[in-house]
Amino acid sequence: MAKEKSAIFIIFGGSGDLAHRKLYPSLFRLYKSGFLKDHFAVIGTARRPWSDDYFRETVVTSLKDYFDDSEEVMTEFAKHFFYQSHDVNDSEHYIALKNLASKLDDQFEAGHNRVYYMAIAPRFFGTVAEHINSEGLKASGYNRLVIEKPFGRDLDSACELNGNISKAFPENDIYRIDHYLGKEMIQDIPNIRKNNPKLEQALNNKYVSNIQITLAESLGVEDRGGYYETAGVLRDMVQNHIMQIIGAVASDEPESEDADVIHKNKTELFSSLKELSPEEVDQAFVRGQYDTDNLGDLKAYRQEDNVAEDSNIETFVAGKIEFDTDRWRNVPFYVRSGKRMPKKSSRIDIVLNDQVKELGIRPNSVVTLLIERENGHSILINGVNYKEAGQDFIKFPEEAEFDKAREAYESLIIDILSGNRVHFTLWDELRSTWKYIDTIRQRWDSQTPEFPNYLSGSMGPDASEMLLERDGNSWVWDD
Ligand code: NAD
């Protein structure tokens, strides 16, 4: 049985989509597995005046979408939930919140630990963090602040946000969520590298031709057009998720499992991102926006709800990222993410060169790490399951173990409750990645693209293929 944790969660935005779709189901899983049992309570806050009973009903209703446990178990779990209506700018409300948290702390013997979770619009993050501090909400145990994405929309706004939250919380108590870091495969990469010395030996510019990261979605923006108009895929996927995936594959192996050591290596990698001049952006990055499909059945991006008819927001990006380190100099990291691609796929393709024969690996082998297990597979060598590939340089825990995969948010909440910061992003990492992304964004904002430029259901604009062809390479994942 898991070791029980104790804490009071204060969820800002407790009536929202993220809370109901991700957080409450994850807390319920932790409840069922015993991580959360008797000594926890959840305070949901939002503007609406809800009663505790109504809030609990909404929690149980959303759980029913994901679980077939008895209503009795869900209702028992929901007894740990309390509601406090709250406006982020009203100091009085923070006092009410503080009193409720301390009452529940006594009632549930929650160890004076607090998790403050920002499931709320980013423009409120700073205000809420400052009020938590100024209105004395912090308790005598730990006080951990959890921040959802997006963390800023460029380097300046990220700096401003960070300035605000770091006035109220030390960096060690800030848990910035990048939910890709909660995914089983991304968390397994250090183990895969450690347990497969030949692969680790090959991970450098002597043996790697290029590394490709693809986060493809088949859906369009659905009902999130309004949000997407303020973001675009470069900000939404590359600055955070894709960079963090590169961090997992390409950072130096840490000498220990200590979070500080792991982050030091990742920070060093990001600080060596090879800067692009504005002209180099045109060569290294391609943007796209989806049109209808070839039958004309699907909406083009510009026809989606809450999207401007002349929107120049990109729904597709492909790019070539390089690092100025001895280990990775001259190895292109080709990255790609887009909506309305032929199917959903999240994968890392490590393309080895012919020198790897020195290591006993078949020349030009491709090792693919599938971030979401596809058709029962998790690691491929040259397109087939690694176990059947006829090369034994990769070992991995049995597939059955993988089957028990935790949902990303569940895993991240365990880390937050355990004080484990390995799978969260640090400010120094974000600063470097934003700086890099800003150069691309600024160049793009200074030019008018010819959008739409790819059909829904296609692999993106042709320029994405040409980006690799120019280097004599090609995308491994090609539907
Ligand atoms: P949402 O609009 O569904 O919920 C927002 C919540 O904030 C609601 O509970 C609302 O009542 C509350 N709120 C709004 N104004 C308020 C105010 N003035 N004072 C107090 N409370 C107020 O949004 P969401 O989709 O749940 O997203 C929440 C956060 O999580 C955002 O930062 C978003 O970027 C991030 N996020 C969401 C998802 C997702 O899947 N929904 C994924 C990743 C990140």
C-alpha cells in the first residue's frame, strides 16, 4: 500500500475544465491507491457562489466520466471537498480561505501542509501568489505553489510573472507544470539511458545523424479557438513540451538522481541553444495553418469559432534546433508539431549514423520512443518493436509494467506531495527557451505568411519536408 500523504489542496479555478477533467480524476486515483486517504482536504475556489454539496456533486459527476467505481466510493471521496467562493482581487476572500484551510487542517489532521494550485487564467497567477503571501495563508508545514501553463507569452511577460510569484514563493516551492514531464515514457528516458549503455554511448554527435521530435494531433482547435488565437503552436508546444522532451533525451546523464543535479544539466543544455539571426529563422523554421481537407468537409482554421477570418496564427511548426556543445554540435534536432495532421502521434526518433557499427549497432538504425504507446508498442528499432528487431542494444521493462502507466497528472501530484521537483520546469530553463522562441516569434510577426498553406489531414506544408531534404535527411514519421 502506498504511503499516505497529508495536505490541504487549495485549487484556484476549482469549478473549471482542468480541475474537473484532470485534477479531480487524478486525486481520485490517488485516493484509491492510498496516497490520499484520511488526512487531506480539497478546497475548490471560484467566483460562483456554490455550496459544498453542489461542488461535491460536480466532482462526482465528472468522476463518472472516467471511472466505474460505485457512487458510494465517489461520494466518500467527495466528502473531502469544500467550496469557497472567491474573487482573486478581494483580500477578504483570502482571509476566509485561510480560516477554512486551517479549520480543515485540524479536522483532517493534514500536517499543516498546503498545495496552492493555479487552475485559473494565467493573468491571475501573480495576483493570487502575492495574496497568499500577504494575507498570511501559508501554514507551518510545506507551502507549494503549482503553476499551470502557459508560463508567459514571451520572455518579458515570463520574467514579469516570475518576478511576481517569486516575491511570494521561493523557487524551491514553485512547481511549474509541463504535463509532458508527467508522461510515463518521458519519465522513463533516464532509466532507458542508464540501463542501455550502448544507446547512451551513441547519444552524441559522433553517432547521431539527427533527432526528430513530433507531436502531431489529428484534431483542429475544436472549441479552443479563442485561446489558440493568443498562442499558436510555437508558444503552445515548442517553447515548453518539445524543449523539455529534448532536455530528457539530450541532457548529460546526471551523476545522481538529485533534482538540482538533473536540472543543472538541463539548464546547461538550454543555455547552449544555438541562437538564430532573423534571416536564419527563415531557413530553420517553417510555419503553417490548416485549410479544409481535400473533400472540403472540415473547417479551415480561419473558419473556426472565435478565430479571426484573416488570422495569421500558426497551427503547424517544423524547425531545426541546434546546440553549441561538444556533445551535440552539428546534430540537428528537427521538431514538428501541428493540428489536423493525419493522426495523433507523439514520438522521438533518434536517427543513428553508419559509425554506430563500432558499437555493434546496425548502421543507420533508428530508435523510436513512442511517448503515447501506439498499438501496444513503446520502443521501436527501425519501425518494429524493439524486442523483435533482431538487435539487442535496448532493454526495457516488460510491456505489462508499462500497462499500469499512471496518468501524467497523477504522477505529477505524487511528486508535488513528495517534494520531488525533478519533473517540473525551473525558471532558468524557461528563460533560455523563451529567449530562443522570441527570436522566431519576432521574425514571424514582422512578415505576413501565406495562410492557409496545408490541407487538413496532410503532413503540413511542403516546406516542412524541404527543411530536412536540404540537409540530406527526411522525416522518419511519414504517414
Ligand atoms: P476554465 O475557464 O475552465 O476555468 C477557469 C476557472 O477560473 C473557473 O473555475 C473560474 O470560475 C475561475 N475564475 C475566473 N475568473 C476568476 C476570478 N476573477 N476570481 C476567481 N476565480 C476566477 O479554464 P481551464 O481550462 O480549467 O484552465 C485553467 C488554467 O489551466 C489556465 O491557466 C489554462 O491555461 C491551464 N491549462 C488548462 C488545460 C485544460 O486542459 N483545460 C490544460 C493545460 C493548462
